[in-house]
Amino acid sequence: MKKNLLNKKSSFGDWLDIQKDISIYVLEEASGISYSTISKLCNTPNYLPRFSTIAKINEGLKVLGKSVNLNDYF
């Protein structure tokens, strides 16, 4: 995968990009987190979300069958 040097992504954004079965829209539905918040998580490397946001993302990923250690990303 080629990285665009002008648009840096967070490590979570990089991970989400390589997932073929999950998009921001799918994660939005599964987690209840808005598209704009998930987009900010993916596209802002130094963004630190609230714990409640991380917990909802984690629950959404579990619903989608993904087991991820979110400590690696946030």
C-alpha cells in the first residue's frame, strides 16, 4: 500500500484502510460514533479521543467480529 505523504493518517486509520470488510460507514453503524469522529480518529495522528469513544469503537469492532487491542492505536 502506498502512503500519501501529504495526508498522514493515524495508525488506526492505516489499520482501518487494510480491512476489506469494514469502512467508516460500517463502523459508524456498529459503534454509534459519528462519521466525523471516526474520520478524525483515522486522519489526525495526534488526536486523543475520550475513553467513552474508545469503548464504543471497541464494542463496534467486537460486533463486526474484530479483536483489536486499541491500546496499540490510542
